[in-house]
Amino acid sequence: MADLSGNYEIRRFDAVSKGKDGYAEAETWSRAVSFGFHESTRTPEHVAKTLETYEADRRVLTGAYQTGPVAPSSLPADVPVATFGTMRNTLNVGFGHLVEAHLVTAVTVRTSHRRRGLLRRMMSEDLQLAKDDGVAVAALTASEGTIYGRFGYGVASFERNIKVDTTARFSLPHQPAGTVEVADPKALLQLAPEVFDRVHRLTPGSVGRQDWYRQLASGSLGRDGKEDPAIKVALHYGPAGTVDGYVSYKFLGWDTEPYTVEVVDLLAGTNDAYLELWQFLGAIDLVERVSWTEAPLDDPLAWALDDPRCIDSSDSRDMLWLRILDVPKALAGRHYPAGGRLALKVLDPLGLTAGTYALSVDGGQAAVERLPETAEADLTLDVSALSSMYVGGVSPVTLAAAGKVREHTAGSALKARQMFAVERATHCLTHF
Ligand SMILES: CC(C)(COP(=O)(O)OP(=O)(O)OC[C@H]1O[C@@H](n2cnc3c(N)ncnc32)[C@H](O)[C@@H]1OP(=O)(O)O)[C@@H](O)C(=O)NCCC(=O)NCCS
């Protein structure tokens, strides 16, 4: 394919809210993103609210702009033909360890400019910049599964849809340790980030949330840019009276049968909070089903219910994708539940991390050393596979069976599985 990427200029600028310098450029950029994701044109008010949350997230907006003449009557040159957004937040890499992650979002290329290398150019430049900036890992969520492996990203967490039958069949025997009370949804504007912080520290694979989440959960700013009056909220209080979980939900109306409540956001900072919020959901009168589109695959709910078949699950899918940018820094940022030494030969399609590394773990702490090219490795793997196993969402043994990890020393995939294990199921409740 001809490389036409020289006909474009790449510009990077900060997201700013209305009234500030640079708003017009950010607004035009944001409209290009909506176009790329086939959304209706957003109202100026919706764009303004969106950019306010982007500013709070400290997003950096990247656009590719045409440098040559623009076809008459077509979109003008100040509308980017490609968009790419980034922000920084923390990633839980297991055992409560948080590392800084470079989050990639809003990747679009206008149809008439696609397959000319624009994504490749923006991604390659951006990952290099993030690495130069000292960030050890990049992350994204993907619209399609075939796009990002070529850039070294690997699937690191999964999610699924569930529909839970909450008729008389629903029985969740658990002695409550706390209580659940219905609250004014707006209480979540303040409480949601506090509860999320607990969940974030508890859950491997969790990514720090953007500002919009508290607005979504509280019904203040729905996906359509408006208040959502249908949102209802219940809070979970732990034994000491502290809010340590919540569910934000809405009833889908009397025309939807079976009568259904849809979970908008469910956060539980303790095991008890999770079970007790489900007891609450299962007890809502006149409702026969509770649906949730962000449920974990490895779900305690299935084991807590008397009848696990109350859960009808579908559409298990990849959620978080990770891309290690600096192997020694990323691996040293983790805690390891098993000691040992592994020599890992890492292949990298973008050349950012290629090399052989010795990972030596003693007392949970890792020392990572770069070995000479000629050094013998226990495992050879692409950086995408290493990124997949990094937060414990996928077993190296499974990756070996899939041909994504090559084992040179017998038993080393199992050893990697033990070393890279995390303390509880990997799950990410942050879409970005
Ligand atoms: C996905 C998208 C951003 C690709 O942009 P693009 O500029 O056409 O991509 P490039 O020309 O840089 O292609 C880079 C590589 O990815 C491949 N690729 C691009 N899009 C792909 C897709 N949807 N599926 C599989 N491969 C894809 C190209 O074949 C090319 O491969 P190669 O360099 O190994 O030969 C663009 O098609 C798009 O905007 N899609 C709609 C919005 C979307 O899905 N965004 C992703 C959000 S997560």
C-alpha cells in the first residue's frame, strides 16, 4: 500500500473547556471523533459538557490534518481526518500495586483517508513519545479484535453480558455484614470516585476512571449528553457505616418483558458489598430480570447463588488491551506471589522492547536485567503475549498452548503462571 502519510500534519493539543484558548480546535476534533464512531452530530452543549470532562481527565488530543489542497465543498482542512486521544491514569497490576498507564482512546480515521498508514503513524509516534516520557505500559479498549495486535497490544481482561433471573428462583444465601439503602443518585457525584478508589486498589486489571463515570452513575450526564432521570441508585454501607459499594441502575419500562432492571454501574469494594448489592437487586419487587453488560467472567455471583443457572451469560469478549513499553520497568512494578528466575526473549513489532530479559523474583520483589542477544531464553514471546499475562488475566500455559509463548525450558510456562498469578480475578470496569 502506498504510504501517503506525508500529506498530513499531525498536531497535538490539550482538551480545554468552553471559554478557554484552543476550544474551537478541541471542539472540531471532538466532532470528528463522533463522526468516526457513526454518532449523530452532537449539540454544542453536549460537546461543551464532553470537553469539560476531557479537560478534567487532562486528555491530549491528536489530529491528522490535510496539508495539501482540500476538495471543493468537502470538510475544510481544520477538521482532522484522523483522531487519537490519550490520557494518563493508573493500572492495578495485582496485589494493590498501581503503575502509571498511557491510555489510548478516540482512534478514528475518516473513511476517505483510511488504509493510508494514518493509524500506524499516529500509534507508532505516540507509543514512542509515551515510552520516552517514562511510562511503562499503554492501554486501550478495542472496537475490533484485529486492529491492535500488530502494534504489540495483547488482551488482558475480559467481560461478558449477564441476565440474572430474579424471580422466585433467585436465592443468594449470605448473612449480610452491612446494609443497602436507596439514595439520591446525585450523591454519587461525590461518592462514586471514593468507592471506585477502593475497587481499583482491590482489582487486578482495573484502570483509573475518567471524570465522566461519576456523572454517568449519578444520572447527571448520559451517553446522549442529557440528564438521565431514569437512573436509580442504592448504596452499600459496611459494618462501620462507610459507603463501600453502589449500584446505579434503571428500570427498562413496562413494555420490556420480562420486566428488567439494567445495571448502569456496579462497584463493590468488598466481597460482602458485592453479594449484598446482588441481594438488593434480586429483591426488587415487580422485576424479573437484572441485566449487566460489564460482568466478570470469573464471577463470585455464580458460586453464591443456590441456582447458578439463574445467570444467562453471553458475548464473552476482550475488554482491556495492554502494551508494555518498557519491560524492566513494567515487570519491576509488579509483586510476584512465587519466586524464581525466568529468561524471557521478547519480540516487538515496533522494536520498542525487543530483547532478552532475566526476571528474578525473591520475596515477591523482581529484579529485571537485560541479557546479551546470545543469552538462552526459557520462553520466547511477543510483547503482546507478555502484556496479556502482565496483570494475570491470561495464563502463560494457555498462551503456550495457543502458540503465543514458546517454551524452551520444560515447565517454564507453568513457572511463569505461578509467578504472574494475581490475588483475585482480573477485571476492568473502566471503558475509555
Ligand atoms: C481502525 C482505523 C482507525 C484504522 O485506521 P487506518 O488509518 O485505516 O489504518 P492504517 O492504514 O494505519 O493501517 C494500519 C494497519 O492496520 C490494519 N488495519 C487497519 N484497520 C483494520 C481493521 N479494522 N481490521 C484489521 N486490520 C486493520 C491495516 O491493514 C494496516 O496493516 P499493516 O500496516 O500491518 O499492513 C479506521 O479504520 C477507523 O477509523 N475505523 C472506525 C473507527 C474505529 O473502529 N476505531 C478504533 C477504535 S478502538
